[in-house]
Amino acid sequence: MIAPKKPFGLMDNSFQSAGGYEGVKQLVDVFYDEMAAQTVAEKIHHMHTDDAALRRDKLTRFLCGWLGGPRLFSETYGPINIPKVHAHLDVGEAERDAWLFCMERALARMPYDPDFKHYLQEQLKIPAERIRQVSQMARRAQSTPHG
Ligand code: HEM
């Protein structure tokens, strides 16, 4: 009998489906390689200021906790609010979609269950859209004259 798949969102199922820490690290490496290679991602690639190793470590650690695994980001870098850390950046629909496109390309290169790839891509659209909204609100607040 084939065991039913465990629902991805429960416990640390997503973290395990992503291959644990090593799997997430590989996903992030492939993701940033895609970002450096894709013309559509040129603008967001150049928005980054952290050195490549630090940037990869931050996203890897963040995603481990976000996927229900150990909260490795806060252990090393302290608490994080995802929309807030992006609020200084100008993230519109094009930037959001370029980020998600690189993730889609990265997931296609990973040896994951196709259902998990789809699930993860859909879930990532939520914080990506939230980042866009907060970024645009911050932009509007800056351009509104005060007094
Ligand atoms: C919506 C499109 C997105 C764009 C354009 C974007 C871009 C960036 C940029 C430019 C940085 C700064 C890194 C540096 O200075 O080198 C950053 C940091 C980061 N991003 Fe994103 N990002 C996006 C979406 C996401 C999403 C969806 C997540 C998580 C699910 C995420 C997680 C992070 C993390 C954890 C950091 C490190 C923050 C820190 O320095 O404390 N990003 N992002």
C-alpha cells in the first residue's frame, strides 16, 4: 500500500520535503544563480548589497524556519519582519514577479516532489505580494507632502 502524502503545511513536513537544511541551502544557491543569470532579474539582482555568501546564508536560514523547520535566522541574525526589511526597496509587480520567476526556475532544477514544488511556489507568492504592498505604501508615504 502506498502511504498517503503528509500535508505540506503541517509540522516540519515542508522543511523535510525541501531536503532539510542542506536541501534549502541548495535551493537558495540555485535561486541566486538564476537571479544572476536571468535578464528579467537584472534590476533585483543589482538591488542586493550583502555579499553573496551572507545573502545566501540569510535566505537559507530564513526559509528553514518559514518551512516549519528550525528557526535558524533569528538564532544568528535576530528577529525579522519580512515586509519591513524590504520596505526601503522599490518592489513593484515587475520586481515581485522577477523574484518569483527565479524561484520557479530554481524549483524546476531541484529533485523535489512536483506537488511540493507547486505548493512552495504558491506559498511564496504570499510574502512576495505583501512585500510589494508594503514597499509601495512606503513609497506613497514618502511622496505625500506633510503639513
Ligand atoms: C518580492 C520580491 C523580492 C525582492 C525584489 C527581494 C529583494 C531583496 C533584497 C534586495 C534584499 C537585500 C539583500 C542585500 O542587501 O544584499 C533582500 C533581503 C532578504 N530577503 Fe528578499 N526580496 C523579495 C522577496 C523575498 C521573499 C518572498 C522572501 C522570503 C520568503 C525574502 C527573504 C529575504 C531575506 C530573509 C532577506 C535578508 C534580510 C536581512 O538582511 O535581514 N525576500 N531581499
